[in-house]
Amino acid sequence: MAELDKRKTRLQAFTNDPFMSMWRLAVPIMISIGIQTLYTLIDMIYIGRLGGDAIAAVAFNMPIFFFIMGLSFGLGNGVTASIARFIGSNDKANADNSAEHAVAMGALISLILTVSGLLFGKNILLFIGCTDDILPLAWDYLKVSCYGLSFGIFSGFFRSILAGEGEMKLPMIVAGLGTVLNTILDPIFIFYMKLGVAGAAWATTMSQIVVFFVFIYMLFVKRHTYVRFRLKDFSFSSYIIYDIIKVGIPVSMSMVVMSVGQLVFNRLLVNFSTDAVAAYQIGGRLDMIVFLPIFGIASALTTIIGMFYGAKEFDKIKSISFYGIKSSLLITSISSVFLFIFAPSVVKIFTADLQIQNISIDYLRIMSLMFPFISVGLTIGRILQGLGRGMPSLIITIVRVIGLAGPLAYYFTFVLDKPVEWIWYSMFVSGILATTISVTWLTIAFKKFKNFGVLET
């Protein structure tokens, strides 16, 4: 009972002080994602010691994992938005039902993806452009990763359930545990046991298993949630599924499109060299550091706006949205300046290869100019998800990746025979266009509120 009272107090706090509540939610999310990013950076530092081929092997796996993450993360966003809206409208029964459906979806997705990865993984790697000399290393990494896939997917859904009710501290603590464990296991598996790239995958898999069981204990044994799981009484609800997938599927598909974009860029880059693929991989990991605060703010906004929308407190949606966008823009602008200046020093941490370093530095300096624009678009996408609108993210991503970035990169490199940095220019141009579309979309959404008399300018 005390736990329920504590949750209700938190929900009331969102209404009374939404700006402070955004930071109370965002900071634990930042720390949690930061911990997970550290976990991938540690992997990359250790893998980088194995050489450029090892980095490239992991890089060719990234589109696959981005696809998997996109599917589970997108549906997880749908779960978060669904639970937040039901809690905001005081409909606890449907909030519980959404959580139960999330567990069921996690089981189904885990089964399909694990079996598919083990049966067809090597063929998939070849299809997405993995070269024959890199394939053995890439398959070693993918095969081991498949063993831990289901644990990672379930943990992602558990985090989404907790996010929907505004609980961010537990995921942060559990993520910290996983990262510490991964940091300890990485050198043991990679170097002491001499497993190389596969050792990095084993370290991650073992960490995911431990994290999964911690979540199981906290959610199903200690019942550290406002929502309750009654899986033995579970019954399928098309209404709940629709409420989840109307946000989740477009978000998932947008991340799948981004996965396809990674595939396309890897195939374009490998025509220059595997060093270019490795450099893109390093640059992408560093991008994640810049966007840590933005992911935190954007995720917090999804929960808060979802609750406000469910409670029909439309007057607060616009103010918290603009506050979140301005905060994201300011933080990213500062980070971009820092990364532009110190790119050479940062890249040296990951590789001693001068060619990879030079390509990575060019990537970071060009992309850092676009980061503030991306932060605005990312934040707006999560605001619209909180309003139950997942389609904008999908359409904007399709325009950015398939409609502009990919074709431009192909035209620059294959038709005009430009050097590798022109691929980064294509990403830059497409990112600015995507942000322009997202700002327009949010403006239209707010005008609709105004026209219906629920929001004032």
C-alpha cells in the first residue's frame, strides 16, 4: 500500500511542477543510458586493441542489432506511452493490462529473433555487405550475442513498463550493475580466455542474463511497481495491442529504416576501405555520448506528456514541450563545440590506427555541426509519441534516410566520385531537412489543440 501511495505522490508532483519533474525523470534516464553507452564504449576500447578488422566485424553487426533494438525499443515506447496515458486517466486496470501485454510481446519477439539469428545470421551478414575476410569474426560475435538476445529484449520491455509509471531509478541502478559486470568480464573473456571478438559478445551476454534476473526479482517477487502483473489471468486484448502499436510500430519501423541506413552506409563505406567502416563505428559510439542528455529529456517528456494527455491537462503540454526543446538545444550546442575541438584526442582512445583516426575526426567535426538540429528533431519525436502519435517519427526518418541521405551519399561517391567525407555531408543535409519537418509537424499539432480550444498561445 505504501508503494501505491508513493506512486500517486509522484504522479501528483508531475502535475504540480512539470519542469522539475522533467529533470527528476531525465537525470536517472541520462545516467542509465550513459551507463549503457559506457558499456558499449568499453567494448569498443577493448575490441579496438584487437585491430581494425575486429572493429569492422562489430560494425557489420550493428545494422542487425539496430534492427533488433528498433523493434523492441519502438514497441517499448508504445508500452511507455500507453501506461502513462492510462495512469494519467486513473485507469489502472488497463495500465496493468498494457504491462502484461508487454511481457507477452517480449516473449514472442525474443523467440522469433533468436531462432532467426542462429539459423540465418551468417547469410544476413553476407547480405548486408560483410566481406569474406571479416565474416568469421563477425559471425563469432553475432552467434554468441544471439544467446543473450532474449534477456536483453525482456529487460528493455521491463524498463519501458517502469518508465510508463515514472520509475527511473531502478533501471538506472540495474543498468549500472550490468555495466560494472560487463567491464569486469570484457578483459577476462577477450584477453585472458583469448576469445577475441567473441569474448566481448560473451561478456555482454552474461551481463544481460544477470540484469534480466534482477528485473525479474524486483518486478515479480518484490513487486516494485505501481502496475501489477497477473500473467496467469492474462487475456488478449485487441484494444491494448492497438494502443501500444499505434505508437510502437511506427517508432520500431523508423528504427528499422535507420538500421537499413546503417547497412547502406556500411556498404558504401566498404568500397573505400574497412577502415572507413571502422571509423564510422567509432564515430557512431561517440555520437551516443553527445545525445545522452537529449535521450533523457526526450524520454521524460514522453512519460510526462502522456500523463498530461491522459488527464486532459492540455494547457501544460505546450509549456513543458518548449521547455524540453530549449533545454535539449542548449545542452547539445555546448557538447558539439567541445567535440569539434577535442575530436582528435577523443578518437585516439579507441584506436591507434592513423587512417581510422583521420576518418573518424572528419566524421565527428562535420556531424557535430548538425547535432543541435538532431536534438530538436529527436525531442519533438518523443513529444508526439507522448501524444499517442508515432507516425511522424516514421515518416521523418524515411524522408531523412531513404529519401535523402542514402541517395545523396550514393550520388556523391559513385556518380561524382567524391571522397568519403561526402557521405558525412549527405547525412548533414538530410538531418537539417528532418528537423525542419519535425518542427512543422509539432506546430500543426499545437494549432489543432488551439483550434479545439484546449491550448492557448
